[in-house]
Amino acid sequence: MHSNSTTIKTSSDGVWQGDNPLNYAFPLLIVQTTLVLFVSRFLAFLLKPLRQPKVIAEIIGGILLGPSALGRNKQFVHLVFPSWSTPILESVASIGLLFFLFLVGLELDLSSIRRSGKRAFTIALAGISLPFLFGAGITFLLRKAIHGEDIVGYGQLLMFMGVALSITAFPVLARILAELKLLTTQVGETAMAAAAFNDVAAWILLAPTVAISGSGHKSPLVFIWILISSFAFVAFMLFLIRPIMNWVARKCSSEHDFVNEAYICLTLVGVMVSGFMTDLIGIHSIFGAFVFGLTIPKGGDFAGRVIKRIEDFVSGLLLPLYFASSGLKTDVAKIYGAEAWGLLVLVISTACAGKILGTFVVAMLCMIPVRDSLALGVLMNTKGLVELIVLNIGKEKKVLNDEIFAILVLMALFTTFMTTPTVMAIYKPLRGIYSQTNRRLQRKLPLTENSQDELRVLACVHGPENVPSLINLVESIRNPKRSPLKLYVMHLVELTDRSSSIMMVQRARKNGFPFINRFCRGATPDQIAAAFEAYGQVNCVNIRHSIAISALSTMQEDICHIAQEKRVAMIVLPFHKHWRGEGEEAMENVNNGWRMVNQSVLKRAPCSVAVFVDRGFGGGLKQEVEPSSPTLKRVCILFFGGSDDREALVLGGRMTEHPAVSLTILRFLEKAKDESMKQSHSSSTVPINDEREKEIDETTMAIWRCNQSVKYEEKVVDNITEEVLKLGQSREYELVIVGKGQFSSSMGAELPANQIEHAELGPIGNILASSDCGIVPSVLVIQQDKPNADETATSRMVQDKHGTTIDASITNNEPSV
């Protein structure tokens, strides 16, 4: 292979000149990368229903491409993975591994580990010690049972076995907890803190392990010099490089509003130089990258910006190559015979027993309930990439032969695969299933226990771009004279396999279920929380913050759970398109997955829901206003009839007394029909429910006609679509509020069904949310709680002293619950 590798060329001259591209380094690397990515992504898709982390698919993909499956075909190996290409593939994979370990260092916040408490430290210590002791016993057995391992020093094999059995994969564990919505439970928070301790301890143990295996049978002084040099390197990084990186992070903070490319390049060079230094010392280069990641400050924006620059390229492209490289070394066929498979079962049993038993016993001693202690033990048994790194280093140092390497890889795969289903069986995650009984119970409960009911609103945001307009909307409905406003702000964050998601998990340690009442001391609030906190202090609004970190497929469970638990009157959801400015491409699709989240919430919400189509409300719309009211916001409510439109009026009722809001109610009426149609219509049978809705609509409008604080208009129209478009294209209003529901049956007007682009907004909301019709104002589409509609229609009807039926909610300006 050595002689061949010196004659390998980088690129071919092409098939037309008789060259086979697969005989050249770079074209073959492209084919290998494409194949690895396809296999790993396909397996991840297949395993997604089982809620398995992506690392499982990548490990299995690597094994399938190796000698255990496809690699058994010699022609396939010779064509796609020839022996001369192995150093090239491993070199590229090592670059990805180097930067991934840098990202792992970024994920670990040493200050949060110090704040985790003695209980987490005790559990982590037990989860490391007992598996390490079990590893000592099984090492003695493996050296006797597996041919060729007896020539390896007992101390070397012991260290690798102990570390392999005691590791907990912190990144994988964090994603499993978030997927199962356990991050905010006692189990989740304890597991995260203990796993962080465990991760640091594993790296501390692995450094001398590599040093011992590298020194081999050389003088003990070599090992001592390696350890001294390693301690000196860590001290140099923490006491000299860390202050420098703090200075770089301050230079790239949000206050300066830019990131100099030189600082990013400096950081990336620092990763490689640190890796070279630890390789020079005699420990693996990944230690240098990991320690350099620890020196980056976690509190500011710099770490997040660095991660965004490299995480997709590293985790999505380069890292799967490392799994493929590892899989090419894994030959399951080496586990041959009953004795070998018995050793595999023994290793798996020992790994599970040591980790689960040690964690379970200490957790019980810490007064954690039995079920929680058992779930905690299973969670701490999670393995991942770090496990493979340890095993590959052991094989590279010739401490682990092919058979024991395959046994330990399958052990890591099995223990990680079993985590999710086992925890789900022991500690069932919360599901957002809302029965009709629970919904009725919530409607009967008051918003607060005192007589002065407060309006509770759950406002969801995707990012800082949603904040200004949402604050303006909240301010418009704030009416302290009638009832105080309590605002729950939920920052929705999509959980992915990115390192940035794990950093968000670490910073928040909240998954949207408990609310963070106040900022923790010493913690720096993010832009969203800081903006709402400032608004709440100035305007005396009670604001509670939270972050929901979930996959988009389950995000609605977090939202609906909080809406029910906090008994909010309304959920405000941001539209899945973001306003970029006036023009033909003014609305940009952020992520179509957010549209599915909105649709799910609209179907399952236990209260009213409002979808906010923001076009710069309160600041983005440039209009000429009267000199006497420079900050006046023009708001229009379109009324066609039905419970959703009446709910829009309820919200509008809170705006009537706001000094900065000018409210207009525009009612659309059908044009008079000819006599034959009238007679036909009068002779037909009219449903009772429809008659009741019409009666409530007329009574409601009679009240609003007498309201001097609003401008009331009625329009008789032929074509509703044209009239709504004309209103939306005008600059007369900044915000248009409309109910989601269909027209009442008496309207007699229909919208063309083939033009429905956003069905979840209803017919009128669909028109006003269109991105290609030149619509100017922001739009708020309101849906009343559907099971609540009939009861509300009856319960809201009361008799005054003159016997006149009125809508109690409108006169009190209180929204329905």
C-alpha cells in the first residue's frame, strides 16, 4: 500500500482519455462521501419513527459499508474502498473529528457544571466508578478468552475498557431528553448535569489512557513527561489563551454588529494548532481541539456565530466519514461461535449493570423516587461518538484487536438504541392529548381566583425579528382600566442535530413546561427576553418567559400544554412567512415546518388562537398621519358573522379605550336579492343554529353601532374578494383583524376554492396573507375555541333590565376562555 500510495494521482484526465476516475484520489473521495451520506441519511429516515438519535443511523451505516455487510463483497471493496484510499479517507474524517471535538468543547459550559450541585456530582461519580470497577473484572476475562489480547498489557486494556464502559454521551443524551420532553423534569436536569460531569471525567481519564498505550514498553519517564506536558498545555490554554478568546468574543459581540472574518479564521487556526500541539506531546490531537473549545466564552454571541459557520459542514459532511472509517474496521464476523457471542452478551450486561446499578443506587440514596432513579440510570447508559473515538484510538494503538473492537462497537450501539424505548416505558413523556372533559373543565375555571380577572395571552416567537411588531400588538390590546394583562412569552426553537440546539438546551435547561419567572442571577438574558422585560417594566405588564426546544413534529404539544396549564385566553402564533419589506417578494418563507405547527395548534388548542401575519405593524408601514396623533395606529375589524368574527370584536373591545389606537369596524352585507330569490329563500327551512348565530350577530352589531369610541361602517358588496383586496392594497390601516370562519349562510357569497393558499387562515385571512397581491397592512386572524362556540353563544346571551338581549362579553370587553 505504501508503494501504491506514492503513485496515486489526485484527479484523472477523464473517461474519454481512458482513465477510470475511481483510480484517482479526489474522484474516489467524492464517490465515497456521496455513498456514506446517502446510506446514513436513508437509515436516519427509517429510524425516525423509533425516535432514535442520528448517531445510531451513522454507526449502523458505517458497519453496513464495512466488512460486516457490503464489504464482504471483494469487488465492492476493491472498487469503492480500496486499501490505498484508506489513509486519504481517514485524514479527511480526522479533520471533521477535530472540529467536531471543538464543537463538543463549545457545548460544555464549565461554569454551569460547577453550579450543578453535589447530587449531580455524586451520581456522576457513581456512574463512572462502578462501570470502571466492572471493567477491571471483565478485562481479566477478555484477556484470557480472546486470542491475541494476552500480549497487550493489562493496564492498557483495563484503561480502555474502563473508559469505554463508563462514558455517557452528553450530546446524544441531550437530544434524547429533548425529544422525550424530559429536560425540565427532575430526571432530565439531573441527567444533564451528571452527563456534563461524566463527559469531563471521561476526557480526563482518556488522556492518560492514550499516553499509556503510546508509551508501551518504553521507560516510565516517557509517560511522566507526557502527563507533565499535558497538564502544562491545559494550564496554558485556560490561563493564557482563554483571556485572549474572551477579548476576541467581546470584539465580535452584538454591540459591534459585525464579525470580522479575521477573528473567525483565527479561531479555526487555533483549533488546528491546538490539535497539532497535543499530537506533538503524545496524546491524540482531538484533546487539543476539545480544550480549545472550552476556552471559548459561552455567554456571548461569538460561540453561536462560530458554530453556525462550521457545524453544518462538519456534522453534515465530514463527520459521517468518520463513522464510515470506523465501520470499515468493524467486522462482526470476527464474533464467531457461541463463546464469542456469549462474551458480547456479557460485555453488554456488564456495561448496563454497572452504569444503571451505580446510578440507581446513588440516586435512591439522594432521595430520588424509584421510577426516576431507574430512568436516570438508563439515560446515563447512553453511548455515542465519544465511545467510538475511544475504541478507534484503542484499535489504532493496537490495544484492541478486531474481535474485541467489534464487541465493544455493538455494545455501544445496543446501549444507545435501548435508551429511548426503555425510558419511554419507565417514564412516559407528556403527551398533549386534550380530552373534551378537560376542555370543558378549563372553560368553567375562571382566569384567576379573584374577581378582577386578568387577560392571559401566550405569545409565541420564532426569533428577534418577531419581537417589535408583537410588542406593538400586545400594547394595542393592553387595557389596564378593564383588566390587567399577563403575557406568557414562549421562544420556539427547533430541536435539530446541530450543536447550536444543544447550546440552547444548556443555556435554557427549560423545554417550555415550567416558566422561568425571573432571570437567574449572573445570567445574560437573550435579546427576546430582554426586549419583553423592558416593555413589561415600562408598561407594568406581568411577563413570564420560557423557551420551548422541540422537534417541529411535537412543538404543538408544548404550546397546547402551557395554554391549558396557565389557562390562557388566547394563543398568538407568528405566521410562517416573514416580512422583508415592501415589494413583490416582501414575504419570505422561514420554514414550512412552522406552518404545520400552526395548523396543529389551530386544531388542538384549548383556547382561542390568533395567527399574526406581520408586515411591520407599528413601525414598518410608512403612512402619513395627522399631526395631532403622530403615533396613532389604525386598526380595522372586518365582520362577516359567526363566532370567530365575534371573538375578533372581543379583542377589538380592549383597543377602544387605548389612546394610540383608532378602531374601525367594517361590516360586509350582501346585496339585496330579487323577489323570486327572496321568496325561495323564505320558503326554505333555515337551521336553528344558523338563526341563532344571525340573532347574536345582529345584537352584537346593535351594540357597536352605539359605541362612540369606534368608527362603524357597513358595506353592501357584490364581490367580497375584490372589496377585501381593495382594502388590503390601500394604506388606510396598519392592522386588519378578521375571524377565521366561513361566511354566514345568509351572505350568499363564495370565494374561489382553487385560490386558497393558506387554508388554515380561512377565506378572508387567506386573501390578506397573500404575498403576491400587494397587501400592505399586518393581519391578525382569530379562531375561537371551536368546542366553546356553541356554549359561548348561549352563555353570553343575557337579559338586561328592559328585556333586551345583549352580549355580555362585549359590554365587559372580556375575551372568551
